[in-house]
Amino acid sequence: VTRRFTVTNAGAVPVTIEQVYTSCMCTTALLTIAGEASGPFGMPGHGAVPRINRVLPAGAAAEVDVTFDPAAHGPSGIGRIERGVYLENAGGAPLVLSIAATVTP
């Protein structure tokens, strides 16, 4: 299941997105700025989480495609889930994009 988020830099200066990562191995994220995609990115500890240092100009928007794979946890991965995608920048706390779902067999 994939959900697209649009993130807009409403500030007056560019923002550098340093890293993108997810809260679980069942979730990946793809960041697209000005038609150029980076990723997919996953969970720290289950692959590299490189610094990407992508600049989001003032007033510009980025798209973040978040994909959740319920089969990643096998047959026991049913029930309510909540996952997060984190966009880190040098300006402070990361921006967190959240998804929630109920997985049924």
C-alpha cells in the first residue's frame, strides 16, 4: 500500500533535508524534489541510511511516497499498525509523516 505526502517549504529560505528513514523494515519512503527521486529509504539498522542533503527551495514542494508492505512481518503481522517516516534537517526536530492501518488476513 502506498500513500503520497506533499511537504511544502513555507519558509523564506531553502531547507536541506539531510536524511530520510522509517520506523520499521516493512515501510519504505521515496523522496522526490523537482522531479528527481531519492531512495527508497528504510529503517536504520536494516540497511544504510545515507545523508542525502537534498535542498528544498523556499516555496517549493516535495513528494514523499510511503510504502507499507504488510507481508514483511509474515502471517503474524496482522492487526493495527502505526508507522512513521522521518525527514531530518539541520533546523531542529525531524518532520514526522505518519500512517496507520488495520491489517487483516
